[in-house]
Amino acid sequence: MTWRELPLGEHVLAESPRWDATRRQLSWVDIVQRCVCWADLDGDGRWGPSQRIRRPLLVTAAVPGPRGWWVATGSGVVEVSPDGAAVGPEHPVSPDFPEVRTNDMALDPAGRLVVSLFTEDRVSPRAALVRLDPDSGVTTVLVGDVVTGNGIGFSPDGSRIYWVDTARGTLSAASYDPGGSAGPSTVVVHEPAPGRLDGLVVDPSGDVWLAVWDAGEVRRYAPDGTLRATLATPVARPSAPALVGDLLVVTTARRDLARIDGEPPPDPEGRLHAYPLS
């Protein structure tokens, strides 16, 4: 078994892949290009054309919503339709923006949004994990004392939350109750170098698949942090994984993150890649 490039276009910093099994649609963002991207997968395993909408401001993550996607914009979260229009108001989640901004985002088991915040100086523990109720717009701090919050995921039964603090090189876990509160956190993986822990996905068995930026790896950890497997990726900067049936799909980034206006030139870096797990 080996990785293969997916025919889903060129990117500078692709991130936040999310598989919507109901729509049979994979979505992701390009942070540098300020895009939300998506493509459909048919029943025969063929990908439809990659589509994208550009946003006027920073885009750090997107998760499927009832009318399109919930998009983390840097200072807040807004629902965006497939034609690129905002649906409803932006919900502020980072009052210290731009010093502290959004980074990754996930849906909790009850459909509430959990957003990881990121301190731009990469030193100060001023960030957090916050929970946003999209119906009321109310924001609640789940975890404080975070430097650079990153990938977020939940155990299959929803009773445990995982998140990454990239600057500290940690994957942490905590209990998570149905009301949307997190218990005390425990560091289950500490990997300060040479790679940087980035996005993650939790598989149906409860294992955590974690992209390691600049190490060119996706690692599979048991819930207690035991390393089960390491997959070398085709490029140095895998940013986040998603599970699409029996495919592990990973978004990647270019080593040169300069802004490119229009379509980036062809390069394996920045493309999406897939690895068959069975």
C-alpha cells in the first residue's frame, strides 16, 4: 500500500479536512489563499471537480454546517453558503484578536462548535479551547492556559476530547460530558521536536491519527498515548488527516508559504494525499 495524490487541486497551506458522509463530500481550507474548498466522492470512488470559494479575511478552519460550512475567520466563526455568502452574523470567539486568533475547529457530539485559539507570539499561554453554541452565539471557555491550540477530536462515544498545543509539543485529553464541559486535562503525548504536532482525527476504534508538520509523518496513537504506527508522508508538511471510509486523507502545505494570487503552480507540496487502510 502506498500514498497517492488526489486530483483536488493545488494549495499553499491546505488544512482542516472534514468528511461529510451524508453528503459524501470532503471539505478543507487553504489558509494562505483564504479559501474553503470541497469535492464530492461518488459511489465508485471517483472524485468530482474540486471547488472553492474565497473569503475576504483569514480562514483557519471549516466544518460542515446545515447551509454550507461553519468557518473560523481569525476573530470569530461565521456560517458560509456554497456561493460564498455569509449566512447570519459572525460569532466572536477571540476577544484578543489579532494577538490571539482562531486555529482549528470541530463539532462536539451535540453539534456545538469547539474552536482552538492560537497565540501569535507562540510563547504566551493566552489562548484556549472555547465552545460555541451556534444557535445562541454563547461562547464558553473549555480549557485555558493554551499557547497554540491546534487539532481537536472526540472519542467515538463522545466522552473524551483530545487537542494539540503545537508550541508545547503536546497532545492532551480530558473527559467531556454531555453538557459540553471538559474535565481536568492530561498530557498523553509529548513531542517537542523535530516535528510539530498539528491536526488530528480519531478513528472508530478510538485511536488518534496525528499529522506531524516538518517531520513528514502521520502517527497513530492509542488513547493512552502509546505509539501504534508511523506513516511517512510524501511531503514534509502534513497538516491534518481525515478518514474517508477506509482512506486516510491528509492535507499538506508548501515549505514556502508566501501568498500566491490566483491558482498556485503545480507542486506535490500543498496537495491532498490518500493512504488506503485496508
